[in-house]
Amino acid sequence: MNRVLIWATHLQTDILALALHLDACEDVELMVVTPGVATYLSEPIAKARPLKAPLLDRDDRATLARAQAFFADVVIADNHLPPPGLAPRLFYMWHGLGWKARGKIDLKVFYARVKRLTGIDPRRPNPRFMAQCYGPPDRDWRIDNWGLAPENCAMIGMTFSDLLLDPPYDRASLAGHYRIDTQTRPTVLLSITWHYGGIFAQAGSAGRTLKGLAKDDTIDPANLDFLQRMIETVQAKGANLLICLHERKRFEAGFISALEQVTAPHDFVELRFKDEHPDNLTDLLVADVMISNLSSFLTYFYVLRRPAVHILPVARGMKTIERRLMLTRRFGIRLWSRAEAAWMNDPTDVGGAVAENTVEAMRALEMALDNPRIGAEPTGEWLDRHVTGMDGHTAARFKLAIDELCTTPL
């Protein structure tokens, strides 16, 4: 019997699928810690697949003591690493499989925190540490670029694919979960990553600079033009527009305000934030087409084999770009980086159409709405190259890797 503590950044996607699987294993004693427990419990996934294990709110003052008293054999985390002293072993999951590379600052913090938790730098063989990898390219990147010890990189796959291939609810059962009509109209899912401060990355100077994000920027007109054109295109096609974003705190107030003003007048448009609606499995299931500026959320959508449109946030030939980082839960920074250093996967290596501007994006979107079958081949081909074992049993393989880690002598 292994005692497993899950320390989730948000209880969704890969770490959610793993938690649900472990919760059903008779030889696992599970505890789950995540922020926003009350919000999670109000979502469809919590009602369809209720957890038997204790579910603790990360922001509750009593949670840390309860987690310490659990005496876990291993703690599993995706992005937000736990404090030390909760378990002798750490199994680390990636926060989605996308294109953006983790910056040098992030990596230094990661190395230091893993060493603090396990006593050994993750770039050395470590019997207390294991890292989940989606497939061969992902594993090679973690070893060659991050310098992780190969012994500590387990090629497991995408656990969220288990839920996408066999969801606990269907589209019809989600009718009352949205303001928009997801039952009789096709739905376009727009996911905007926060890393560029908007939809398109801004070009910058060659030197790296840092400054705070407390002050709102002037809203880039390209963002507003794109959103307006999106609304017009979707309306002309008789479709919905479902806009899903990260937490509100990750975007500048001016961008959110502009977004709300543009979308509010339309009953076929709905705006959602991850912290307010954490069950994003529903968003993927009701979407017929997805469009994004290379959010890792795209590769989960690929599992459904529906068409995806990829906005290239960095124009070809751009030498430096602006990127946003969150060093703590409250404070962000902005920096300039070389464009070629921004990517883990080639931004043009995608499972569908690539658009460098608004005109190209709208053209690709119209084609996808006219012919939903065009998504199957490119998404499937991309997943075949990047993700191992898309068979509905990824969480079971993950559990075997956890068992192996927990039996390795320390």
C-alpha cells in the first residue's frame, strides 16, 4: 500500500486524470491538495467522478499540517511544487505538452526546489525523484536541454487522454453548464495563453530587461482587431465563441477589461477563467474547432481529432520577443528573450493550420467550421510523433511508475 499525496496547481487535465485513477486503486491511499476546492466541487467532473480521498484546499491554514500528518511515500506535483517535508520522494508532472520552452530563471528555481525537496539536484541520478515525459521528443528535451538525469525521466504519455477518450459525461449532459447554446450551434474554443501579454507577442530590444507588471500597458490594437474579427466570423457562421483563459491575475487588467467590453454584447460569446471554471474537460468536449496562440491546451484537444488553428504569436524573422513570467503567485515580470530560445517544440510543428495574422487565422477558422473532418489526420499524425501510448491506459502506466519509485531503495 503506497501513500500518495497529490499537490496540484489546479485539479484538471493530466494531474486530475491521475488522481481519479489512483482514487480507484485499492492498493493506494490517496490525499489530494489543490486550490479552490469549493469551486472544483461545484463543477461537472466533481459530480460525475467524486473523489473518495480527502480533498484539501491548498490555501487553508490547516492543510499543511494535515498533509504532513499523512506521511506520504511520494508527493506528485505538476507545476506548483510543495513545501519540503511532505514525502521522501517527488514525482513531477509537466503542466501540459506545448511549444513554449521554460526560461532560464524558471529552470534555476526548479533545480533549487527539487534539490530542497529531495536532497539531490535533478540533473544527477536521484532515487527520490522521477519526471513524467509525454513521449520521445519531450524526454529528449528534458535530458538534452534541461540536463535531467536520464534515469529519472519516465516515458509515460498523456494521462488526460484517458478522460478525453472515455469522458464521464457527454455534450448533451453539459447543456446547462454554459450560457451559450452548445447543443444546436457549433462552438469555437479560443484559448489565449498569458505568456505574451495578449494574442500576439511583441518584438523587443536585443538586451534583456525586467520590470514589474503592476502598471497596465496600452492595449495592442492588434488584439482588439483580432477579437472583433473573431466575433464577426463566428457570428457569420452561426457558431458560438467560447473564450477560455488562465486565472484573471495572470493578465493585465486593461486586457481583461477590453476583452469583457468586446464580448459582453453578444449572447453567442462566453468568457471563462480557469480559476472560476476549473473543469476544462467540458470546454474541450463542447468545442468543434479550437484556435489558440500555441497554448498547451491545444494538444489535449488533438485527442478528439477535431480541427485546430494555431496562431503563430511570433512573426517569422522576429529576433527577440517579450515574454511574461510569474515568479510567485502574486508577482509577475516581463523580459525579452531571443525568439529561437522561446520554443521547446518548433512553433510550426503543429497538428493543423498555422496563421501568422488575423486574416490567415479567420480564413483557417472558416475552413475548419465548413469541414470538421479536416482535423483528424494532422492531429493524429502529431500525437503519433510526440505522445506515447494513446490507449486509454496511461494513468495505469503512471501508477506502475509510482510503484517502482516507491520501491527504489533510498
